[in-house]
Amino acid sequence: MILNNRTKCRCPSCGAEQTWQDECRRCRTDLRELRLLNESIQSLERKLTEALDVGDYRQAVRCAQKLEQVDPVLLKEILQQLNLSQDFQ
């Protein structure tokens, strides 16, 4: 399992840190899209890990490619946690 902790977010408008919600507790900025993006990323991380666990490397590469489209730096961190960073370069 990947050890990234994404249970909290920081509001891009006012900087308040909070658990994921659809609205900032302080300034009421709409955070729905960010929450959905976070959930998508977590889902892709789980699918990547599960694919590697069962040896489905094509699926793992597809998940890695999707993660790279969202955030290449995040993908690198995930691969480093899985000790796979050299395998995907």
C-alpha cells in the first residue's frame, strides 16, 4: 500500500488546512473539484499497486501514465515509494 497521506487539504484561496470537504471551512471556497481530483489520484494509486501485486504490468503502466498526466512529480514520488523509479525511466 502506498503511504501518501492525503487526508487533509489546504485551501488555495486562504491557506486553511482541513480534512477534505466540498467547501473551505474558513472562506467557503468551493473545493469540490480538488476533492474529486484527490479521489481520482488515490484510486489510480490503488489500481497501480494492485496491478503490480498481481503482476499485471500493462495495467500498472496504464495507471502510471494516467498519474503522469495529472502530476509527473507525484508519479515519481509514488514510484520511489514502491522502489520502482529506475524501472519506469
